[in-house]
Amino acid sequence: MLKAILSQIISLYRICLHLFAKADTVQYPEE
């Protein structure tokens, strides 16, 4: 049970990081 909750939190965390990284690249293009 706890493992499933942890995996869900981790997956959500990774999705949030991905979205934030995507937004950062869109707002501040490195090129």
C-alpha cells in the first residue's frame, strides 16, 4: 500500500518537473 502511494507521488513529482522544465524552455529559450 505504502509503496503504491510512494510510486504515485514520485510519478506526479516527475510529471511536475517535466512540465516546469518544458515551461522554462518555452519562456526562456536557450538558443
